[in-house]
Amino acid sequence: MELKTAYLGLFALMVNFQEVLCSWGDTSPEYRSCKQRCVVANCTTEINLSKWRERQPLLEYIFGWSCQEDCKYECMWYSADIIYSRHNKVPQYHGRWPFVRILGMQEPASVIFSVMNMVAHVYMIRWFVKVVPSSAPMYGVWVLNSVIAVNAWFWSSVFHTRDTFFTEMMDYFCAFSTVLFSLLAFVLRIIVKSNEGLPKIFLFFVFILFYINHAYSMISVKFDYGYNMKVNVIVGGLNCVCWLVWFYNNRKNGVYIRQGAYAVAALTVSVTLELLEFTPIFWSIDSHALWHLVTSPLPILWYKFAAQDCLFLINQDSTPLPFKKTI
């Protein structure tokens, strides 16, 4: 059900987003001269590097912060103070607002809220397997969906802790895996009554091959942000529309249908938080972090829908099975 990357891409298109390599802050002479002095003083000789390593906090060492990156961080705050005093504006650096580094985390609020999403999925899948018989239709699909979602939020946490090309790549690919699998789950829900396993196996291979092809193209050909966004928008938009249409057509099946519809609708609406543009609160909480905060309770609605939908399918069976517990 996670539509994170797709809706982020949709938002990017809405505001005619264009990726920029530089921002006002990191192109300022104050920032550049400060960084140059810092690198020369701390990062150019083994003696200076040894002294810098002695001062470096343990968590920053564990997370792999380098001397040059530490200079960028220190000079970001140094130049931000000067620029703000002159222009009464807080500049961005490399396309981002200044974030205070806490316990080695680059964007602490986004990390915490990503972990909250991950914990919500873990908690709800533990609840799901306790109340739904393993023989129920779609049981395995929702369990696998949870594993994929937990993995995606784990890499989101890692990415916001330490932004590197690898962690960014893993965040993008794992987020896309949740979008694509949600669409696959929808298709499997449509054909759930089919007794033939071959079509389902074929669908799995088609989706897996599509995912592998996308990842391979991004890694080996070109890490094209525009192409990645287009793919996510198409798949995520189709996924959203399909589920909402299905919810509408099956609204008479029970109140639980509303829970799934509310989850998808709320996730869709939550993307509007990305339209907000403000200096981070406490230099930690920006619009993106708020988005992660808002999405964290949505797995509760989604897993309750999934569990009750499994009950609905069981009750349609000729040999109905009871829930292990009452929802």
C-alpha cells in the first residue's frame, strides 16, 4: 500500500520540479571560502586528519562521516548565519535546508518518523498473523507485502541518516518495490478465486522482471531521476486508481472496505504536505518529515482492511474458517 515514491514523483511534476546540483547557500563565497580553509586545516595531512578523528564523535565515525563532509556541515552553519544576518533569509545547501546533525543522523526527524512507519508495519503484521489463519486467501500476499514495506522503511531510515549514492539508490528502489507490489497485490486480489496457480506464478515473474529491468537500467545505464519519477508516477497512479475503483465497486461487502479506502485516500492527500516549504522546525522537522509522520498510523487501517478482507474471502468458501481472534 506504500505509495511513497510515486506520490513524491507526482508532487515533483505538479510543481515542475527540476533537479539542481547547487543552491544559494553552497554557491555563496562565505561557504566556499570556509570549506576551503577547513579542508586545508583538517583534511590534507595525516597529522591533521588524526587530530580530527580524535575529535569526531563515535556515532559519526560509525555512520561514515568524512573530514570533508564535516567541513561542509560546519561551514553550512557558519555561512548560514552570515547570509541570514545580511538578507534575513535562510539559504539552502545542495537543494536542502540546513538540518542539525543529531547522534550522527543527517535528518533526525525523518529518521525517527521513518522508524515509526517501520514499527507500525511490524506491529500490525504481528497482529495480522495472530488473527488470520495462514490458510486464508491472500494471507501470504499480505505477509510478503509487510516484509517489503518494512524493508523500504528501513532503507528510508538509513538514507535520512546518511545520504550517499548507495543509500539514496536503496531508498528509491525499495520504495518503488512497495508501489509495484501493491499493484501486484491488487491484481492477485482480483483473481483470488482462480484455482489455477499458473497465472499467478506468471504474474509474479512479470512483475519481478519489470522491477529488475527498472533497477538494472537505473544502475548500469544511467541513474536517471526523471525516468525513475515517470515510472513511479505511472505505476503508483495506476495502483491508486485501481484500488479506489475496487473499493467503490465492493463497498457493499462491509464497513471494512472503508478502512482500505480511507488508508489510500489519506496517503494520497498526505502528499500535499510536500507543497509546504518552510525552514525546518528546530532545524529538524521539515515538510518531508511531517509527511512521514502523517503516514505512520496508516498501516493500522490497511492491515485491518487486509485482515477483514481475508475473513470475507473465508466466509465465501464452502468450508469457512473462523478468525483466531475477533478484530
